[in-house]
Amino acid sequence: MNIPNIILTDNKKLIKYLDSIKDDEYKKFNEKIIKTNNIIGVRLPILKKIAKEISKLDYLTFIKNNKHKYYEEIILHGLVITYLKDYAISIKMFDEYINYVNSWATCDIVVANFKIINKNLDKYLIKIKEYLKSNKSFIKRVGIVSLFYYLNDEYIDEVLDMVNCIKSDDYYVKMAIAWFISICLIKYYNKTLLFLKNCNLDDWTYNKALQKAIESYRIKNKDYLKKLKRN
């Protein structure tokens, strides 16, 4: 994808460029689900192509000139980092990026695209523990959503213990925990059932995790899960 080089150094030109490729229907849809008016309306596959191209150019200048006013600006900042090849550089920049995360989308989309984590699981787990201690709810959510990379035999026990220790009344944190536990039920059904019997999850998060698992087509024994709901 050929992008104008001027968008790397001129934020106004960036916004003008993004506005020229927006989709008004997509904008209306995103405004509803992300609950913000600061959306231009550029579809995610296009943003990923732009970010990948920027990562090969002067991405530092681009990030420096980023005003982080619009959803697309924040997403591009994060996505650019996920395309960098050096873990030490990308994680340092990611630590700076997460301070701009202000929605479930600017968290989840970027974390899901941060594939370099797969080759640095032990190192990144240390970062997750830092994120989970944050007083900022969306940074805490970054930590929770990052745990999806650890749903394997080696890490499942440890990550369940980590989730069990999270304390927060924030809706987006609790929803992330519920989502994570529901996927654990799909991938590690028996182990997660044992976890639920003795976990410290509040009733809302616990029930929401069961609800999301029950709604999944990948769960077979739904009647039993329904019986586990707390009153």
C-alpha cells in the first residue's frame, strides 16, 4: 500500500488522508460499539496495511507527531509497534503506547496483533504482571488480554492464578476477565471448572464468564455450567 510520506511528519495531512478513505457506515457502526465520537471511520484491514507500511519507514517521527485525538491515530500508533521485528525496541515503545489506550478496541486489537509475544513469552509475562498492578483500568485490561497468548499446557495454571488475584470494579476489566475465563473453559474445561469452584472472582464476573462460555458453540455440556451460576 502506497501511503503519502507527508503523513509521517504532518498530523493534519494524516487526518485529511484518513478522512479521504473513510467509510461512513463503518464509522456509525464503530461509534456505537466503541462508544466514542472521535472516530474517522477507516476500516481495520486498511489501518493494518497503513501501519505495516509506516513500520518500514520513519515510524518514530510518525509516533512523535501523533496527536492521539482520533481512534484511528491511537490504533495506528499501536499497530505500528506490533510490526517491528526487535522485541526490546517494540516492548519499550509498547509501554509508552498503553498510556494512550482508552477503549477496549485500542487495547484488544493491538494486543491481538502483537505476535512477537509468541517468541518472548517468558519475558513478556514479566510485563503482564506489571500491567496487572496498574491503577489504570485499560492498562490492566492490556495485561488480561495479553494472557490469551499463554493458553497452553505450560502456562495455564500460572495465568489462572494471575487472573484470580486481579482486583477491580471496572467494567472493562471485569469483562476481559470473564472473556478470558470463558475461553479457558473451552480449551481447559476440567481445569477451569476446578478453578471456578475455589476462585476469588466476584459474582458478576463469575456469572458473566459462565454466560459467555454457555453462548459458545464450542462448549457441549452447557446444562452443567448453567447449574454453576451464583444467585
